Amino acid sequence: MDIILCDELLHEIFHRLPPPSSSAVSLVSKRWRHLLRSSLSSLTIRLSPNHPSLSSLSSFLSHHTYLSSLSLSSSSAAATTAFSDNLLISISTSCPNLTHLHLSTGPVSLFPLLSLSTSCPQLSSLSIILSRPLLSLDFLTAFRRLKTLTLTLVGNGSPDNISNHFTSSTTELQLQSLCLSGIRAGDYPLNWLWNNCSSETLSKLVFENCDGIGDHNSFACFIKGLKNLHEIELKICRSIIALILLKLAENRCDALSSLLIYDGGNKESLLHFIRETRCNLQKLDLRLPLDLDDSHLFEIGAKFNQLRVLRLQSCTMITGEGLKTLGLALSDNLEELALTNCDVMKRQNGFLVELAQNLQNIKILDLSYNHTLLDKEFALMISSYRDLRKLKLRGCSRLTDVSLISLCKSCKRLKSIDLLHCHGFQVEGVEFLILNSPELRSLQVEDRKLSEVARRWMQSKFIEVQS
């Protein structure tokens, strides 16, 4: 059999194998192991800085002829710059076809990055860590095909030792996505980005765990030119969020369709943005335990009635009345709703039923970690979601098999469901769900809750299960 199958046919077979099976392919023969490696286009590797096999990484990577995506991380939080630089040099000499690189092992220095830009000319997505004091970012122009950039800054370089001088490059970065993490108030070299990123191409901007944005005037000019910005994410950025929302509102950013704000809001600036912006949001994702209240919900309903995705996590200051009013305003278009760890359920029983009656177009529903949700309210609510395709109930510990029976009766088009950490669901209820959900394709549940009958049924129907 090994002789009959040609290399091209084996490559095609390996591409179609599910991940659990592909790991056994290399055990068949040396030829199969070689062909498997050369057929892989994506790898994720976790390394120890002291592992003896680190020196053979170049040799290992060189066997993966068609590798285009590589993600490397370290098992040690104390990975040094020398360790990361050696990894980059290994990648540069072994992966000429690389287009996506995610390196989260530690800070890297200039020379290996320039070597990477020369050896991997097709690189379009780069995620790296840089160390303070940050001198310049103009090395990025060497990556001529770069479309997605993720920069994380670490270290304790003093702002007094970091120059605020910046230059403009003759070559603009044609970035489509820019993600910045760990930025501080004194990181003025960041201004190089604001002056050298094309305002025509950037569609996604992310700030994560940031306390600064460099020079305010440079950033303001940058935001003013963003006519095609579609997505912005602000995660744990309390000290700069008011400024960013103000600039977004001032400069309209009419193309903006997706806004995410996590853990670090500002009540007044968020209200100002909602009222003043001219954008037509399609997706809104908020995790603001103490910075979101009913006044925001009323304004969202009045301004963004075309909203298709609404996700609210741990928002303790809103009420059932606020959610019902918002649901009524969004009733025609909303297709995805997440109410994760929703404190309202503890304080006001029954509002989910009325909310569901106004949102009958919902296809994706996430009610994870609502520990007080009971079978009766769930059954009444779920009866309104006849077109539901995906449901997450992770951590809803008080629901029982009764809810699964109600789900099967009401939601015949369900394709995916998450039941992890739901202590009230038993083997019998999970089996009933599996056997009575004709379109089910994905299930997340503890392995101990799957009967042999359920396992055989899932195998015959090619249902993916995660535990």
C-alpha cells in the first residue's frame, strides 16, 4: 500500500485528515512522516528556553516545505531577548514561504527582524514583542507586504530616556490591522506609526492594556484620516479611552461598524460617542461592570437600530427594563445576543421571556455563567428562538435535563451547543439532545456525560465533540 500511493495522493489525504488522526500518520513510515511534514501549512510550537532540541529547530522547520503560518510561544515567562533572536534567525533560514508569524517568546532586537524581512519577503502578518527603551519603528518598512501587525511593548525604560523625535518614511505601511499592547504615556516612538500608516488601508485598530498613545496631536491627525476604519477594540485602557472615543466622535469615522470595550470605560465619553457619531454600528461588544447603565442602553437603541450583534458581559448596573427597551428597539435586525454573567438575572426574574419575544430573529445566543437561570424561565424563553443555530450555556449550573428537552422541542435547527460546566445536565439529558437534534454538528460537553449510544450516533453523523 505504501508503494502504490503516490506522493501527491498522500498529500491530499493528509490535508483531509482530522487533527486527532494526523498525529498518528508519522508513525506509519519515514516516508509518511516526511510527506506529512511537507504537507503542513500551519504549525504551533511551545518551546522551553533550556530544551536541548532548540538547536535543531532550523532542521525541523526545514522539513516543512509549504509552511506559511507559524506560532511560537515559550513555556517560561523569563524568556530572554537572545532566546527570541535565535528563534527568529532559525525561522529566517528555514521558512522562506512564511506569510504569518506570531512570536510570543519574549522581546526581539533589530538585526534578526531585518534578517527576517529579507528571508521571508511574503510575510503579511507579524506579531512580536519589543523592549523599552524603544528607539524607532522604521524597520517595519522593510516588511513590504505587511498587512497585519501586532506590537507588544515590555520593560521599564524611563520616558525621560526615550526621545519624542520621529520621522516620516517615504514608504507608507499598507496595514489593514494594527494591534498595540502595553503602550505607556512616554512611548513617543509610537508616533512613527501615526505618521507612516496608510489611512486608506487600515480597517482594524486594537489597543490592549494601554496607558498611552504617544503624542496626542500625532494621534489626532492619524484618527482624522481614517476613512475606512471598520473595527476598533479597547481592552483595559481606562486612561485613554475617553480621548479615543472623543476623537472617533469628532472625526465621524462613518465606516465604523464594530466596537469592543472591555474593563475600562468612561460613562460620559461613551454616551458622547453614541450620541455624536455618524457611524452605523453592526456589532457592539461591552464588558463594563460599573460603567454601563440603562442610559447607555436607551441611547444605543435609539441610535444603532441596525445592530446585528450585541454582547454584554458582567454589566451589573443595567436593569431588566433597560434590556427589554433595547430589545424592542433592535427587534428587526439583531441576530446574535450574549448576556454573559448577567447580574440582572439575580435581581429580576422573568425579563428574559419578554426580551425573547421581541428578538425572534436571534440565531446565536450566549447565556454563559448565569448561575441563577432556572428551567422554567429558560423553557419559556427558548420557545421564541425557533431559528436558533448556536447556543452557549456554559456554567449555567442550575439548569437540568428539563431544559434540554425544551430545547429540542423548540430549536430544530440547532447546529452548535456548549454545555460545559453545567452540573445539572446528566447523561440521559445529553443523549436525548444528541438524538433529537437533526442538524447538530458541534457539541461541547464533559466526556463523562456521553453514553455509548450518544458516541456512536455522533460518529455516524460526524458531530464534532469537545470536552
